Amino acid sequence: MIRLPHPIPYQGSKRSLAPMIGRYIPRGVATFYEPFAGSAAMTIYAAHHRLAERFVVADSLEPMVDLLRSIVDEPERTAARYRDVWEGQRPGELGYFNEVRDRYNSKRDPVDLLYLICRCVKNAIRFNGSGRFTQSVDKRRLGMQPDKMRGAIMGVSAILLGRTEFRVGDWKETAADAAQGDFVYMDPPYLGTSIGRDKRYHQQLTQDELCEGLEGLMARRVPFALSYDGMTGGREYGPPLPASLGLTRLLLHAGKSSQATLSGRNEETVESLYVTPGLAEPVAGVIRPRALQESLAL
């Protein structure tokens, strides 16, 4: 199996699930939209496998979009800047991370953000309501080595350069021009991580707001797939989407929970993938993955 380049290694990325999700993407897509881009794992997968002609990468967090744009459009400069930031640290010198974090929170430099993601605890990013990075340093490691980072950056640039548009804003706006021949993949924050005490993202998203946007896509006959709720062990991440949407819910077995393992628990993670009517079966000629045999038609 070819290992795809991924320069932004944060927790929650769909990197490992991309091959399963990708089997439900129609072939011959005109434009592939990823409006909750994060690390853009699905865009990278779709571009590598030539599933679409062009790509729209978007997020409401502007520095994240700036980082992705920098990786694609200015790979050499971005890799060199990351090396400078990374080489400024010293083993055991934890104050450096806080300096970079303060600098990022003040200036919103995208490469500072890349370093913070690579070096923070469990690559588990945390932002407050104003977009300030709040996660602390992981004391066990120094983050991705510059040579490895350069290879990942150059790899992503090679497959996305010249056919990718970058947008900043609310997902309904950044995907507003998606049409029937396009495809939208969405990985919004789980309800339990954007509302309430355990808020990890700078922008909140209620289920009602999400459903309103999904209904708009369906009214325009835009095919889409949505990663949303799930569970680890007996704990659910959020309530399922309402049956009234008419979507098909597929259960993806994502393997052992790394977070549970670190806590000494042996627990399986299951994530839901919701797809529009007509996408419940994988693309013709592609073997249906065993992990998706457990599907629920809502």
C-alpha cells in the first residue's frame, strides 16, 4: 500500500479511514469540496487517486487554510521555514514551545501553527473561541523531523498544485457553488467537542445548523459524504443525524482507540459515515470493505 504524504498530523484526521471512505466517492467528480478541511486528508487521498478534476479546500480557521495554501503553492519556502522553527528548540527545553505558541496567537503565522500541531500533546489541537491555540507541549518528542516534513510537503504540493482553490469561511458559504457533478466530503467537529464543556474548536456547530446546510445540498442534488457521530467502547461522541434527512448511515470500524490505549483500556472506535441516496453501495468494481458491512438505512 502506498503511503500518502501528510504534513499535518493531528488527532482526528481521516487519514487511516480515507481508503474506506474513498470507495463511496463517485468517479469522474468535477470538483471535490472539503469545507471542514483540517489536515485535508480526504482531499489528499482523492487527488492522489485522481477522483476529481479540481479541489476546493476550505475551513473557518484562516491560519489553517493559509497553512494548506502555503504547503501547496510554496512548498520549498514552507519546508525551509518549518526547519528554522523546529531547529530553534532543544531537548528538554519546554519554554520554546510556549514562545512559539505565544507568537502564533499574536501573529497567526501558519508555519508556527504547523510546528505547534506537530509538537503538542498527542497532536490533539485545541483552540478557544477567539482562535487562540491552547494545547500544551508533548514532553516526550520533538515533532516531525524537518527532512520528513519536507518530503510530505513536497508530496502534497505535487498532487494539488495548479488545481486547488482555497477558501475561508462558514462551510455553507465555501460550498455554496457545489453542483450535481461535484462531491462534498464533510468532517465537522463532533457535537460533544464543539458544544459544552469539552470545546476543542474555535467555532461552534449545532446539529440544527448542520442539518440545515445538508438539506440545502440535497435540494441542489449535490452528492456528499459526512463523518459525524461515533463511539469508543460504550461512550458515544454525539447523537445520530435525524432519519428525516433520508441519508444512509455506514459504520466504519476505525480500529483500537489510541487515546484509550494510553489510558490502559482496550477499546474499539466506530465512526459513522452518512452518504446521500445512491452512494450506499461502493463504486462498481471496488470490493466492499468488510468494515462497512454493518450499515443502517435511516
